[in-house]
Amino acid sequence: MEPGSRVDLGAIDPDGTPGLPGKAGKRPKAWARQELEKVGIELASHQERLYANAKAAAGRRRVLLVLQAMDCGGKDGTTRRVAGTMNPQGLHIVAFGTPTPEELAHDFLWRIRAAMPTAGYVGVFNRSHYEDVLIARVHEIVTPDVWRARYAQINQFERDLTRNGTTIVKVMLHISFEEQRKRIEQRLDDPTKHWKYNPADVDERGYWAEYQNAYQDALSECSTGYAPWHIIPANKKWYRDWAVASLLRGAFRDLRLTYPEGAFDLAAERRRLAAATVPVKQRVTRR
């Protein structure tokens, strides 16, 4: 979304598939899933270059994917399908829940700073600092003057991150009220999903309008040129996964990462390797 523009979530169809190319044809779901595999291979390559540069002390870049959504909005599934295409050794995935007493003893950004990925890593935030202008607002955990002031604090925080080598990809997974009901019901119908069911999710549905308003304000106030928000219609999971993976790929491409050069004489190392023999003491003898 364009920085400074006002968001109207009601005008965005959660069933939509914006940006889906015509070549997806009459079977867009199958196409998107096949395409996701291709995008995943490219993401893994980009991630390796990001990691290699940090290991070679040639870069301080890191990439952070921020996922926000209503309950059952698909944050876990998106993380699994998109981040799952990359090497887990170079991933830093954090799911933010209710703040602990220690976290509450600090400012709201303290736990976010502590969870940031190091150079060379791809971080994924399942929920984030935006909870402090969403749930904190809806449930009146803080006063309006406090959560309103946090917009500017968040913008400054993200500006500092980008100035210090972090590429931020912020995604709001947009689902409908009815789609959320279906997903909650699926958890009730499937015994293997009961562990994911939270009775509080049903209670939170009573605050749907309040959450939509809170999201609209947060997206409008905190979409900047250096850290824009992307609203992804997410009723269709196959489209959601393809769209988020494509966004992440675009962010990586913009970095134009290359593999760092080795800090050694290539020809000399080839000669050393060719001349190497097994030390006498380590040679295997037959009896």
C-alpha cells in the first residue's frame, strides 16, 4: 500500500486474488502450488547468499517477515509453507504471545528488539510489536494517548532497523468473518486440531469490528516507504502462500545479493589440494 494512504479493509475482498497472472489459467490453485515450489527454490538461494555474506563478514543484511492477522488468519500456515522452503539453519522464527512479567517491566518494543534476527538470518515474526496497537487498544489495556503515541515509536523503530541493514516485509493476512468461523469450526470437528482450539477465539469474534478499525489505523499510520504494509487476501490459502512468497522473493531480489569472494588464493589452494597425501602415520596397512 502507498505510504500515507488510508486503509478500508471493507473494500478489500478477502476472497480476491490480486496480482495472479493470466498464465495461472483455469486451474489457479494447482498453478499457484507448483509456482510456490519454484519460488521456494529461489528463496533458498537468496537466503544462502544472505547467510554467506554475513559469515564472510561481508554484510550486515537481514530480512524480517512480519505476519499479522485475526485469529485463525493463517500465520502458522504461511510460516510453514513459505519459511519452510528455506534452510532452517538460517531462520529465526518467533511467535509472540501474552507478554511475560519481565517483558511488561520494559517498554513494549523491548521484547521485539531482543527477538530480532542477527545478520545473515531471515526472521519471521508470528504476531509482533503491532499487537501493542491492536489488542492493547481493543481491550483497553492502555489508554488512547498511549497507543496513539506508539505509531510514531513503531515508525522510528522500523526506520532505525532499515538504516542498520534490515529489510522488513510486513504482511496483514486479510480473512473474512465467515472464513474465520469456518476455520474455528474445523478445529472443533478434527480431534487432531483440538490442541489448536482456544475458546477465547470465539470470545474475540465479538470484537471483530473493533479489531478491523484498529488494523485500519495501524496499517494507515505505519505504512512507510522504508517499511510498507502489504494486505494479502487470505481466504484462499493457496493464493496467500504464493502471494507472500512472491513478496519475499521481490524483497530479496531488490537486495541484489551475490556470493562473497573467498579470502584466499584460488590457484594456490588447488595446488595444495592436488599435492596433499595421506600422512605416513595415518596410512592404513593390511595384515
